[in-house]
Amino acid sequence: MKDINKHDLKNNLKRVASAPGRFRMGKKGWDLNPNDFMVIAGPCRVESKKQMTAVAQTLRENHLKLIRAGAYKPATFPYSPPGLGKKGLKIIQDIAHQYDLISVSEVMAISEIPLAKQYIDVFQVGARNMQNYDLLATIGKTRKPVLLKRHPGASLRDFLGAAEWLLYYGCQDLVLCERGVTAPYTHDPNARWLLDITIVPAIKRISKLPIILDVSHSCGVREFIPSLTAAATASGADGMMVEIHPEPRESKSDPNQTVSLKQFCALLKKVKKIAQALDKKVV
Ligand code: PEP
Ligand code: MN
């Protein structure tokens, strides 16, 4: 192995290599079964109670458990509006409670953790913060479940090194998420990254940690999402993440890669068919 060697597996990645792959989310959670295909869906950012209600209803109607939405948003340029912060966290908590859903939401800074941990179920570490080791250690110490996104330029070794930091500091429920890597060509002016499906078997030969694929950020183009969704489901990944919104074109961030609730329901039909053929259960 060029990327990860035997020494790494024994010494640097010992927790990644031996982790049982548990994803138990507090009182609300369930123990992830190797045949589960988890679908995490929701808007890029929480915008209003109305928006989150529509999303949550769609998830419930489809018997899904995991809702995503950011209250703190990383942005490429400083001119984008900031996330709703505490107001957004409250909306996420209310909706998750009302619809019996598990919430996944990003924190970007150590200072956000004490507040956010009271409102959300799963901490998301965004791609840009994958190697923010102080952040990883502080999140690990909360012992909350974590979704760790891969930086677009990170090797498998760097990605799993970040996972090792979380596990070392106490995280016991960890899901890895590939969200597109830097590549010379991306086939569309709006596509900044390419979905690296190869990472699924590459992780699976080293670790039992669940790995999911983000089909939205990895392509950035709405029309590409059905194809990536089908591929993600068939890839052997443990799940996928997708951005959905009642009015995708009005979404305050990532409007080009967000699908409508109707489109999402159609995608799910396809996901369920493929999952069934592979003896997987969509959760
Ligand atoms: C997100 O999931 O909202 C996000 C910002 O993703 P990433 O960190 O992968 O860019
Ligand atoms: Mn987004």
C-alpha cells in the first residue's frame, strides 16, 4: 500500500483499524447494521421553521431518520450571509424533536461546541476543518456521534488520521463522509470536485468505520445527482448525504446542487430498488 503502510495500521491508525464501526446515536439512535444504507438529507443551511418542517415531513413519509442542516456555515468568500447560529440550532432541535429525527449539523469552531452540543445529535466536521486537530480533539471529548467529511485534497492516510484523532479523544460513534476531491477536470463549470468512489473499498479493507458518499457537494450540479446517487447506493458505501429543499432554487446556499422534495422522493425509489438488489436496507 502506497498511501497507508503496515506501520500506520499498527501504530498510527490502530483505533481506526480496530473500531467496531458502531453508530449508535444516543437514546434516539440505533446500532448500525452492516446492511444498513443510511440516507442523510436536508437543506444546506437551516433557513426557517417552515423550510425545516417541509423537509422533516418528507423524511418521515419516507421512513428516514437523519436530517441535516447547517446553523454555522463555512463559505468560500466572506460575503455570504452567516448561518443562523443559535436561532438555527433551536429550529433544528425543535424539528428533530417534533418529527423524531436525528439531527446532523456542522460546527466550525471550538467556541461553538458548548452551545451546539445541547441542540444537535451528531456533530458534522466539515471538509475545511478535517485537519483542525484542536477542533477534532474537543469534539471527540464530548463523546457525541460525529460525521467527519474528507477534505477535497486529503489522502486516505490524512483522512483516517483525522478519524484517529476523534477516536483517540473519546468519540465512539463515527461516520466518514467522502464529498468530492480536487481533480483537473470536472465536466461542468459548476462542478468543483469529483466523487471518489474508490475510497469505499479502500476504507473497507482497513476499517469497519461506516463510509458514506455526499452526492451534492461532490458534484455541485443538480442534474448529476441521480447518477451519483445510483452509483453511491451500488458502491458498497454505508450511506449517502444529499441536499434537499422545498424550493431548491431559492436555497440560501448551494442552490445548484440541491434537489426538490419531489425529486428526492423519486431518487429514493431508485435507491430502494438498488439497495434491495444488494440485500441492503435503506434507513
Ligand atoms: C456541508 O455539508 O454543508 C458542507 C459545507 O460540506 P463540505 O464541508 O463537504 O464542503
Ligand atoms: Mn451545502
